[in-house]
Amino acid sequence: AAGSYAVSVANAFGSLLSSNAELTVGAPPAILVQPASQTVAVGGNASFTVTATGAPPLSYQWSVNGTNLPAATNSLLLLTNVQPAEAGNYAVSVANAFGSLLSSNASLTLGQPPAITQQPASQTVAVGGDASFTVTATGTPPLSYQWSVNGTNLPAATNSLLFLTNVQLTNAGSYAVVIANAFGSLLSSNASLTLGQPPAISQQPASQTVAVGGNASFTVTATGTPPLNYQWSVNGTNLPAATNSLLLLTNVQPAAAGSYAVVIANAFGSLLSSNASLTLGQPPAISQ
């Protein structure tokens, strides 16, 4: 029906043709593809797009939660470095000379990537003991965890707490955890597990007999994580300043006879040696 319209007016005395009048027929806007909802990480980029038909030119006006966005007048709305305040429902009004149409709402949901508020801490435990590492993190749930030692993932170690029982020397190393969600992943700092050996005696002190006035010595050989501490005793009473692996007694008198032992200790335990007796002997003396 579009075209140039005119009318001829006539009577018994003549006729007259009017000037042309143009009839332009235009289609109002119609939306073929609605904007789609999306979820992005805080600090990321988001975009909404609409596909519309209708007599050109088409104009666009985007809004969020019913409030128009300045300069958001294209079929594509691009948001950069999005922040939590920008979350909401986005829509676009499409208009031309023949009408206007509001799109459906498209929601923008903002997610927080993982952030560690407490890193796992290094620790030292005795061989055969228990060790645990823990991490505290924030971020949009659900959060997933994967612990590793020396860069190798540990099977089934997928919680914020890693608990190790009966640890052995092979368990020593650097432990870390990767925390992830739909918006990113983060590797914790390393936490070292140091294994310590409690004292073990490889050579016990030996009993001996010396003459009164002579010298006596007791020695012990021990292994274990240093430093090792020593405390000698006689008949269960600690000897002052007798804190070495070698106990040297000079000019021994009968009162020094007895059972000698040593306690060996480090940060991972202590151990009492077996007893070693000191017997005092009298050299010959002529009484007649």
C-alpha cells in the first residue's frame, strides 16, 4: 500500500488533480534474539547484546534495574572491570519511528574468585606422629581444594584441612593447596613439613671398675635430630654439669660408686640409657 496518492476532483465544469501525498509504511521494532543472563567474576568483563528488526533507523537504550545507562545506545552493551554494584537486571528499549519495544530482563551476577585469609603454616613433628595443614579462604561457593606435596597432587586431599597420620621421613616436603571456584583459582604459599627423629642409643654406657683415687669415664653414643641434650645421674640423682655424651670422673672415692645412667633428649622425645655400674677397688695396703 505504500506509494504516492492523489485525488481527481471533478464536476460538470471541469476536473482538478491534487498534488501527490506519500504513504510510507514502516515496521515497528521486533526482537529476534533477547539479551542473555550471565555470571562473571568481579573485575572481569560482561556484555549483553540484542538482535532486532524493524524499519530503520533503530535506536537503543539500555537500562539496569529500570534506570537508563548513559551512552548505552547500541545493540551491544559492554561492561569492563565490573564491580558488585553493577549486578542487577539489564534490559534494552528498541525504538523507531513506528513504535518501541522493551526486551526481557537479563541478569548480571557477580562472583568473587578465591582469596586466602589464612595461609597453611609450616610445622615440625616427630616421625610416627600426626601433622595437619589448614587454609582459610573466601570466595563465591562452592570452593574446591586440592593439596599437593612438592608439586604432586595428593589423592583425596580435597578439603580445607589436610590431616596426616603416622608420618614418616618420606612425608617431609613442601605442602600447598589450590583453591578454585567458577571464577578463578589460587595457589597458597608453601608450608614445609619437617620430620624429626627422637633420640636412639646406638651404644650404651659400659660398667667399669677403677681404683680409689683413679679416673673413670662413661660414654654414650646416640642418634636423633639435633640438638641432643644429655643429663647424667648416679643412683637416680642428677649430676650437676654432667651434660655431655662423655662423663669423666677424676680422683674417684668410695662415695662415687653406684649405678650411672644418662637421659638423652631433643625436641621429639627423650630416652634413658641402661645402668652402668662404677665399682671402686682398693689397691693392696700392708697393715702388718
